[in-house]
Amino acid sequence: MIKISFGNFFNSLAFSFLMLLFLTSCATTQPSGFDQSVGVKKEVVLTVGADLDQYLLESDEEKVAELERTLQKFSPAILSRSFQSLGPSKSSITGKFLDQKIVYESGEGKYSLFVPEHYSHEKPQPVVIILHGTGFSGAGYLDRWIPRLGSKFIIVCPTVSMGEWWTREAEGLVLSVLKDLMLSYRIDTHQILLGGMSSGGVGTFLIGLNNADLFAGFFPMAGAFPKSLFPLLDNLESTPMYILHGSKDGVMPAKFSRAVRDYMKENRLKVVYREHGFDHPQAGGHFFPEEETKALKRWLEKQKRKPVQTDLSMVRDRDHLGRHHWVRLKKVEKVASFWASYGDRSEGEAIKAGQFARVRGGLVGENRFEMTTEGVLEFEILLSPKEVDFGKPVVVKVNNIVRFEGMVEADSGVFLREARRWPDPKREVWAVLPISLEAK
């Protein structure tokens, strides 16, 4: 990971404690120099930011626990303001970096990275992640895509053996590289886009649809997606897709992309579909023609993730009981496993039968959630001031039954642990509300 830690500039723990003492002694008046959004001096925000930066980067669990104890003394509002102010802690290193190594849960992986010369940690930068096809590498794809996209984006191209982007290891690599990048550089997390060519297009569907709320848009090129997994497209309630395919493609025929386009249009999901008729001497119609660059680049530049998701549609297999916007699945029943379906025929049949966990609903009024579920026994609602007013009661109605009604308290410990889980300052969690649907 390429990084310059802001935390190195401070004796962070001692200084934060002194600033905490100062904060608790402050009068209610706010003279010049206070951060008006949280009623605290900017020096405190910067100091807490130093500790928070160190907390997010630290790998030693004892040091993590020590930092967490110190940071929990501050309110979620102060932590939030500090989280937004971490720009100066980020790397200023620009250029092209090939075959960078990263260690993650499944082992060691590689990715190649381009950071444009004009990048500054003072301004968040959009990111494009591109998945290569079979027989290629991240380094090779980076060299192809820098001239196409120019200096508008930070470009990331991971490498996976044989272009097998449909595996657990490949998905883990992409998400780990993205998290590493967010910790190292000042990223505009509302402008992260994922695309890929051929088997990388397949990976764009599979990785993207199971993590749709992390991205501003997807652009699979000459890819394919099985109809048995089409329910996962419903996760794109607010995330658009740009599909490019060659009409003469003999490797992955265009009928696969046309079927996705038709499903998305029928279900009023945002999709742009382009089909080219170019013919490559070696690849036939299975390639990215340079003539398509301008239109794709223009689309990429326009995409922004929706800041607040009021209406939610979540579809998951058993391997992806994670977060989608403000819902996180914890326990399901009679739900198929995509990864197990490779070797287990019964799991494959369950996928074909549509045995997915589903949550649909949204914010229907102030502090009121209403939703329906299928195959879900337990889930969590992840709350921040974007969704609720913590000064008023919250009501959660699931399957026509009120499952919770009462006050929810913002919690600094929750804020910190969720930020460490996924360090997105535009996707904060101030409280976690558990909901059980199991019969008592």
C-alpha cells in the first residue's frame, strides 16, 4: 500500500486526551476558530483525524483497541467531521505503478495502478477499476486504458489467474484493492466505476451486482451473465450500467448482453446498450474498438453514486450476506450458494429455482422504515443522520408487523468499527439496529 500517514505527525494518543479535556471544558459559545458543524475547535477535528487515520491503517490489534478506546471518548459528530478531513493524510505520489502486491484474506494478489499527475490530496479523485480478459494481465490492461481515459481518473487494473473473475478469491482481490486505495488516496467514493472485458465483463456482473452500493456504475464489455442470476440485477435500483458488445462476437455472442438489456429495461433499471459491428483481424467481434472510447468516457465522467438511498431492493445468495445501502443481512434460510453451485448440483438447482434472500422497501416517512423480506431471518439496519433524526423515535415495519419502535442512540464505537470495516466517509454508520424475524 502506498501511503503517507497523517498519524505520524502527532504523538496521537496523548495529544487527543489533552484535546478531550479541553473539549469538555469549553463553553457553549463558539468563537472564531470553531467548526460550526459540530461545535468544536478545528484543532480538535484535526487531532482526532490523526488518530482516526492511524486507527484505520493500523494492523496490530492491541494498538487498534487502544486507539478505539481513545477515539470513543468523542461523539460520532466529531468523528464524522474528522473523517471528512483526512485529505492531508493521503499519499501525493503520482504515476504508473505496475504489479503492486497486496495481501488479503485469500492470499497474495497483484494490481497495477495509474494516478494522474494533476492528482492532489486536496480534492477527491474518481476511480475506474478495469478487469482484464483471459490471457491478459492488469499491467497489460493498464497500458491499454491510460491512453483511452487520459488523466480524468485514477485507474486500477487487478490481475487474476486465467481471468477467472467469478471466484471468491477474485472478488476478495477487487474489494481489497479498492479498500487499500481508499486508505492511500483521496478518493471520491461517489465516483467509483467498475468494468471489464470478456471474462472481465463476466466479473463485472458478478462482483458488481453483489456490491452494487459501492459503485457509481458498471460497464461490462463483451461479457455474459446467466439468466439464472438475473434476479441479482434488481440490486441496481439506483446504479446504472453501460453494456458494450460486438454483433459479430463469436466468443461470447451478443445475445447474452441483449438479454441483460431487455431485463433491465423491462424492470425500469438504468441501462445504456451499445452494439458495434467492427471486426478485428484476430479477435473477430470480440474486442473493444477504439471508436467506442469517446462515448464510454463521456458516460463514465457523468456517473455519480446516489447520496441517500430511500428505496431499496436487495437480492443475495448465501455467500453475500453483506451490506446493501442501509441493510446488512445476518441470517437466512433456504437460500442458495453461488460458489457452492460449482460442485454441488443441488445448489445449482436452487440457483435456477430463484432461492435468493430478498429485502425490498425503504424510508416511507421521517424515521419510518417499511419493507418486505423473503428467506431472511435476521438483518441489521445501518443508521446515520442521512437516514434518521436520532432525536426522534424510529419505527421499523417488516412484512406488515412493527418489529421495532423506539429511540436509537448514536454510538462512537459503532462509527469506528464500521469505518474500519469499510473506510468510506460518505457511507458512515452511527448506529446498528438489529431486527429478528424468527418466531420466539
